Amino acid sequence: MKIAKLNQQFAKAIEQGQYVRAEEYGTKALKFEETSLSVEERIKTLMLFGKLYTQTNKISKALTYYLQAENLCQSFNAEKHLVTVYSLLGYFYKKQNLTQKSVQYFRQAYKIQKKNNYQDNRYKIIAELANGYTVLEDYVQAQVFYEILIANYRKKRQKKQEIEVIEQLAVIATITENYTKAIGYQSLLLKHFQKQKNSVRVSEIYNDLGFLYQRKKDAPGALSYFNLSTEFTQQKITKLPQSNKITLLVNTGVAYTNIESFSKAKKYFRQALRMTEPQEIKQAEIYNYLGANYYLSGNNPQALNVVEKAIEIASSKKAWSILLISYDLLSRIYKAEENKKRARDYQNKYLEVEKKLEQEKQQLKRAASQNLKLMEQQEARIKRVLAEQRQLKELKDSQEKQKKDLELKNNLVKLQTKELALLKKAQELSLANAQRTQLEKVRQKQALLISQGKLREANLAKAKTQAALELERKEAEKKLQAKENQKQMALLTSQKKLQQQEITRQKERAKFAVGIIISVVCILGLVVFMLFITNRNRRKLKKQKAQIEEQNFEITSQNEELHQQQEEIMAQRDNIEKKNTQLNAQHHHIQQSIKAALTIQRAVLPTIKKVNDLLPEHFILYRPKDVVSGDFYWLVKVENRTTLAVVDCTGHGVPGAFMAVMGNSSLNSIVRDNKVKEPATILTLLNEEIEMLLSQKEKGYKNGMDMAIITWEEKQNQIEMVFAGAKRPLYLFAHNSNELQHIKGSRHSIGSISPVFTQNHLTLNKGDTIYLCSDGYCDQNNVNRKKFGSKRFEKLLSECQDQKMEKQKEVIDQALSDHMGEASQRDDVIVVGLRF
């Protein structure tokens, strides 16, 4: 709830333009999310950071956060959020004017929506795709998406949006010269705007329909719509604002020009000119219309004069599109006047402006292309970093899991030891309890017999004592009864005397008592009244006191809860800080371990000096998928024979690197120490070594390696070479041939059960070229999951034979990068080329 609230504040701050405060909210949310399992809220936070940095033009940061959000969505299969991320990336690239990239991301969002039938913002994305394809001039795709939109708007009766789409479809149909369809769309628009009584749009549509019929070479149809335009505008022109009046006047002038009513057209053009005196560019545009009218009516001198005015204004304002029309008009007018020189001069000026506009257009395209390339490179770099971070996290999680498993095993052993000790103690205690129970039974029997004898003696003594006491009690009662009788007689005599005296006194006091009683009654009444008031006040005070005590109790409880919550929060914060410290230490330790592994692997590979000394003209393309690699190359010279191996171990990253170190060590032992020269024998011995080291038969492991190995020796200006392969081929290109030979290796890899390896003897001449490689190059996929493929690889090798080896490396590397595009590298890559 805390993170969700922070995200709400984050989004609100971005909307209000409070970017500093927004960044603070986002940073707090990310800190909370580091220790929580709220993946959904983390994705939202990353997207909000992308929005924030997009609005503040921090392009690199925005892209990084969007790609982090994409990575998180893919990791947790959060496809609904992935749609939002791709949409935001589409808007991001749209803001950078990279329409192609924008459309690519909107398309990905649309595919996921379509697959899962998500409806949220679906038609907004379709609208963006339609507009994007229109900008890219892919009108077929644009029309497909506009048709989807228009069907939806009609279904929901969203008339305004439907009309906007019809306008776009009319434009597309006109551009693609599908005039029949364009006329249909314009007719729908005409009906709508006639209902709306929108005079300007009705006038424009009449003119558009006239031009469409004109382009269809339907002169009567064109004339009828131009006549309708003039009649309509004459009726409506006085009732409109000035800006709309100018548009209608120009439309009317164009309509009259098209029906060859030139004098009426001039009247409307001049009227429009008077209204546009402060708007110079608009005036230049109308001067061109007026010049065209004069030219078509045969008044060339007046046409020249008017167009010159348009040129004067357009030149000062650098309005190149207006100048282009002016130069074209002047070229036509001078051509009609048979002034070829002036016509040619203006035709050249027209071409210069057209060339300038085209150059500006191409320059913008090049800039956009360069920008797109840079953004794609940056995106690929960010994705590589995120992939490396994800792999590092997976490695860390794996190590953490192993550590926890080991701790669990140790705890289980300790627990079992404790349980055995407790069981032993329980057995001993059970035996002692049994013995104690037997002794207790014997003691109880003895005690029972003793107590029964004592009880009989005590009962006899008690009976004697009771008899003696009963006799003494009876004698004492007789004496007391005699004394009591004497006292009662004396008391009766004295009571009679006292009663007579009391009767006399009562008569005297009766009169006095009546007055006292009356006074007492009054006083009692007053006291009762005072007691009533006092009790009532006491009840009120008691009630108020109870309320106050209840409130005090609630406040005390709340204070105790708050104090407890504060203590829990402080404890959680301390725990989080402790865990962060531990994680940072573990991360540092893992990084150091990987760096150490990389140092070891680099030390194992042949040195540059050794490679340059032992190999002819060559290149080595080495692209590990992770920091350390499962692919490696091995080189040694024993006596006069050089041996080169290109090896692809099972896996990549740290597991692959371990296999690589093991393979390197085994090859050194077999070839350098034991002087084995035949490639097939080397592969067989290496297979046995790997099987023994990994105990594959006992443990059922299937790890191993694919390998291409060659040995060669120069004899009489020729190279005698022997090749053997474990599921890897050799490619040979003879300098006197135009064909690349593909020499296959054996079907078994190192680590198979009882494999059979064969070898090929080759005789090479000076200038012949060979290539060895792992399967990582050919198996690399692009964004559409299509592999590069061995046939394409062979074709690439054939095409670059005329180039030097170092240049070949660049070509092969670039071809792989172009094929990958935005896809991540799936395996280690190594390609080695030798030219003798």
C-alpha cells in the first residue's frame, strides 16, 4: 500500500510538472520495492521513471528505465503490463521523430493485445499504427488499421472520430490514385458537413470532388462540382468569420478558374488578397493563384507581374514551396511567350529549389536514420547490460540456493544427532521411572498398614473423652438455670416501676414532640431535595468520568500500538540494512570471482605473440555470450608440426568456462606432453579423458564438447594438413577455385559413448584459405527467431574471399550484428580463418 501510494504521488507530480518532487517519490518507491515482492508496482515505478525522463528530455535514462520495465515484464510473464511498456516506448520514439521504431513497438503491443484479447487502449494503439504507417508512406498498412478504427467508431457511434478517419482514408485514396474510392469517402464527408452546416468544409469538399473528377478525366462531373462550389459560397460567404471567408474566397476563385470563368475568379482572388494584407505568405500564395488565372486566360503580362510579387514575398520569407510554384508558373508563361532563355532560367531555378527541398528532405532522412542507428545501438547496449545483470542474479540465486541446501543438510544432521541423544535419555528415564514406581507401591502398602493401627487407637481415646465431657456439661447447665430464674424475678419487679415513671414522662413530652416532628419533617424534605440534586450531579460526574477514562484507555492503547509499530519498523529497517550489506558483500564477492575466472581463462588462451608466430595470415572472431566463455581455441607446435583446435564446450558462462579449462588441460597433456600427432587419435584420447574426469558412466552426465582440430606441416611449398572434427566441419576455399568446400566432421561429440572419429588428409597450396568455427554463429537468431544458418554463412565466406583476413573478420562480425538486431546473443561465438 505504501508503494502504491508513492506511485500515485509520483504520477501526480509528473502531471503537475513537479519533476524534482516526482523523482524523490520514485526513488523512495524503488527503495521499498528492493525488499518487497510487489513486481506489479515495481513495473509501474520503472514506467513512471521512463515518462519523467522522457518529459525532461533525458533520453538515455528514459530508455534505460523503459527497457528495465520490459525486462521485468518478460521475466514474470506480465503481458498486460508489457503492452503498456511497448506503448510507452512507441510514444517515446515518436517524440524523437523515429517513426519506424515507434511503429515497431506499437506493433508489438498490438500483437500481444490481439493474442490475449486485451481491450484497454487497444484502439489508441491502432490509431497510432495507422498514423505511423501514413507517415512512413506505407499506405496499404495504414488503410488496414484505419478500416479497423472506422468499424469500431461506427459500432460505438463515435461520429467525430469516424469523420477524422474518413478524412485520412480520403487522403490516402487520393495519393494512391484510387479516385473512385476517394470520391466515395468525400461524398460521406459532404453529407456529414452539410448536416453540420460547416460552410468552409462543404466548399472545400466540393472543390476536392471537382479535382477528383477532373483527374478521372470526367469533365462534366468536375464542372458540376465546381459550379456547386461557386453557388454555395456566394450564398454563405457573408455569414462567416474572416479566416473562413478567405478560405471560401480562394476556393471560389479556384472553382471559377476550373470552369474557365476567369473574370469572376479574379474578383474573388482580389477580395481574398485585401483580407490577407497582414499575412504576407498567404498573400504570396494567393498571388500564385491569381497568376495562374491570368496565365490560363491568356493575359501573360499581368500574370508575370502578379507572380513576381509572389516571388518577392516568398524569397524574403524563404517560403520554398511557394517559390517552387512561382518559378514553375514563370517558366510556363515565358515558354508560352516563346522567350526560351527566360523560360530555361526559371526552369533551372525551379529545379534548384526542387533539388534544395529534396536535399533538405534527404538530409532529414539521413539525420533520422543516423539517430535511429544510435538509438538502436544504445538500446542493444542497455539490453546487453540488463541481460548480464539477469545472468549475474541467476548465478547469485543459484549460489544462494546451494548455500541454503548445504545449511539445511547440516541442520538435518545436527537435528538427527540431537534426536538420537534425546531418545537415549528418554529410554534411561523410562527405566528409572519404572523402578521408582515399584518402590513407591511397596512403601504405600507399608504406610497403609501402619495408619490403620493408629486410627483404631485414636478412636478409642476419643470415645472416652466425649463421655466425661458430656457429664460435666449437664451439671453446669442445672446450676446456670437456677441463677437465671432468680435474675428474671428481680428484673420484672424493676421493670414495673420504670414503666409507671415512663408513662408520666411520655405525657409531658408528647406536646413538645409534635412541634419537633413538624420541624424535622421540613428539614427532612429539604435534605431529600438536596440529596436528589447531589445524586443527579454525582451521576453526571460519574458518567463524564467513565467517558474520560474510556478515552484515556483508548489513547493509551493507541500510543502503545504506535510505539510497538515504531519498534517493529525500526527492527525491519535494521534488518533491511543488514541484508543489503550482506547482499552487497555477496555481489562484490561474485564479481571478484567472475573477474578471477576471466583472468584464468585469458591466461589459458594462447597469447597474441604465440598466435602471430605460429599462424599464417589469419583472423580470430571471439565473442563470448557472458563474461567468461565455453568456447576456446588452442594452439601448439610440437617439433615441426602445428596443431590448432577450435572447441565448443557444453553450456556457456561459468559452467562452460570450467569445461573449457578442463579441455585445455587435457589437450596440453595429450599433444604437448605425450606427443600425439594424429587428430583422430587426439579426439579419441580426449573423449576418454573427459569421460574419466566427469565419471560420466557412473553419474550419467552428458556434458562434453564439439571440436574441429587440424595439424599441418609445410613440405616443398605445399601444406600437408590433417583434419578431424567432433560434430564440427572445416571450410576450404582454394585460391584457384570459386567454390567453397564443406568438409564434415564425425557425427559424435566429445563425451559420447564409444565414439568413432575419422580424419581427412588435405594438400593445400599458397593462397588457400580455411575456416573453423563453433555452432554459435550459425545458430544465432534474430528478433523473429530465425537463425543465421550454415548456407548463409557459407555464402558470406565465399563473397569476402577477395578481401584481407582482418577485413573478412569485420565483414563477418558486422553481418552477425546486423542479423541479430535487437535480439540478445544466445551462445558463445568463435570463428577462425587462416590463409596460407
